[in-house]
Amino acid sequence: MIQPLYALVFGEVVLILVLLFRTPLRKPFMLLLDRFKQGRGPVVASTAGGTLIVVMASLLYDISSIKGRSEEYGAVSPTDQVILAYHLLEASLLGFALFLGLMIDRIHYYIKEVRMLRKHLQAVKKKDKKSEDVKGQKKS
């Protein structure tokens, strides 16, 4: 399960980098995220996120049970150490993937907001310029 988690994390990092910098890929990914957020997309995303949270909770429970066993017997067996390290890595990757997913959502939202504010600002500037031209013509 580690390899798909690494692929997920690296994919999310690449998507964040594409969204943060003005590249030719930014617009297609923005359109893709816009389409993903329509229809059944949010339901699927929340279901997948919920599933990842449940899996992470299970991993954290396993980690706590291994630590409890080690405190009970006084020492940790080498097998338990390997399993503990594996579960810690999985839980860390899952948590990081969930956090990056949240970052992607917020970055997408902020980019859309900035785009809308720029359009609004340009419209106001255009309207202001027209009103100044009309005032200038009336004074002449």
C-alpha cells in the first residue's frame, strides 16, 4: 500500500506546483478541477476522503496497540518494530495526502477568486475611464 500512497502524494505535489506557477498546464488543470467539483464529484471526493480517514484511524489504532503491547511486556520485538515503522509510514503518507488534497481545494478556490476579482476590477476601471471621458467632454 506504500507505493500507491507515494504516487498519490507525488501526484498531488505536482498538481499543487502546476497550480501555483503560471504554466501552460494550469488552465487545463483548473478546468479539470472545475468539472470535478460539479455533479457527483464532491460526493465521490468526500467518500474517498472519509475512507482514507477511516483507514488512517485503523492504522493509528494498530500503532497504539503495538505501543501498548511494548509497554506491557517491557520490550518491543523486532517484528513489532518493523510493523510499527510500516504503520507509521502509512499513517504519515495518508495524513500528508489528505492535507495536500485540502491544499489543492483551497488553491483552486483562491485562484478562481483572484480571477473573478481581476475581471471585476477591470470592469470597474473601464467604467471609471468612460465616466472620466464623459466628464472631460462635458467640460470642453
